[in-house]
Amino acid sequence: MSEYTPRSAEEAAFLTAYAPKEYPSIAYTADIVIFTIVNGRLSLLLVKRGGHPYKDCWALPGGFVNFDESSEDAASRELEEETGLGISSSFLEQLKTYSTPNRDPRMRVVSTAYIAFIPYEELGNPEAGDDASDAHYFAIEDLFSDDENIELAFDHETIIRDGLERAQSKLEYTPLATQFLPETFTLSDLRRVYEAVWGTQLHVGNFRRKVLNTPDFVTPLGSKGGSTFGEGRTAELFKAGKTILLHPAILRGENK
């Protein structure tokens, strides 16, 4: 966006005299929720904080937005600085803005969280950097298990749960599941994504019929190949179709 030009001399004088320091300051951050499938399990990328506050707690990649960048660009930059993984801001979908007072003990901080769904093969393994002392993929079921005792920083548990609900809901009415997979995949691979995100087993035959009866959800390639998750014999290969909305929807609880 180009620099603003005052519309009148009166407005120019107003802007010159304006004193923003007379108002309470609010810091702005961007956080990123990256879901992927690791060993057949829905997983989330987290970093271990190397400094205070919440030192040694796990957190979403993210940080303060610089004065000269957008929040999307800040999310991508922080991801690369803290994990060594680079993704374009075009892959990010805005999840929600979090502005509860006292969510950060340092100052009043408002954060916009972004969500991304990317195949593990495209992401690769993270390598901690900047102010992160470690970076790791956590299976969602382990992250929220009382046995694992994984302590999360700030209000990031709330953000993660919101992101999980977004993913589970979008699976019903969009072809989101294909974003977790490489360009070609089997219907078994697709079903495994649904099972990983929804945390339940699906009936193989019912699921197959649902997918094939949903217009433009998947396109058969007329060839066979191995499963992305390394299970079973070779099977028919598909690629993502052109639809952006599934009609009819594939609803949770109807495919068991």
C-alpha cells in the first residue's frame, strides 16, 4: 500500500500533531498452527521456548510482527527462524485473533493465529533456531494426554484446540484431506487422513462409496501405486479433483 497523502491542510496538521504515545500501547504477534500427518497420526509442529516467559514450555511457532511487515509475512518469517522450515504465506489461512487481557505476562499482546495443512514430505524435519531451543512434531493424541505432561505456553492450548476443530469441520465439507497428501494417493491414504484428523476408524466400503459418489472430489489416474503410509498392496491411484466444496458433505459419525 502506498504512503497516505493527507486530503487537506487541516488533516495534515492533525496528523502532524497526533501523539500515539498518549494512548495505551498494544503489541501484535502472529502464531502459526501447522498440521501434518506423521506415521499415520495427526501431528502439530511446536517449538520449545528458549527464554522467559514460559521458558522450556512448548509453544506454537510465532512472534512479534515487525513494523514493516504483514502478520502473514511475520508468521512465515518466524516459522523459518524458529524451525528452519519455509512455507509461503499464501498457504496460511487465518484462524482467529486472540485478544484476552493478560494472555501474555509481559504486556498487552494481541495475536492473529494462522493455520496450514501440509504433507510431512513437503515440510521435512524441523531444526530449532532463533529463540527456540527445540522443535518437534507432536501427535495430537499425545499432546493432550495426561500421561505425556506437555506444558504449553500462553493460551496456545486454546489456539491449538480451535485449530483442531477447524480442521475437523473443514474435512466434512471441503477437500481439505487431499492437502495432507502428495499429488497422487490411494483411497486408503485418503481414509487414513480422515481417521487421523477425526480420531476414529471409518468403514472402508462406506467411505469409498462416499468419496467416489462426491462429484470432482478425486480424479482416477488409471494406474496403480503404493500407499503413502506404506500399508497393503498397490492400489488405484487418484489425484485431487477440482471441487472446492463437497456435496454431499462427508459428515463425522456417518461413515463408521
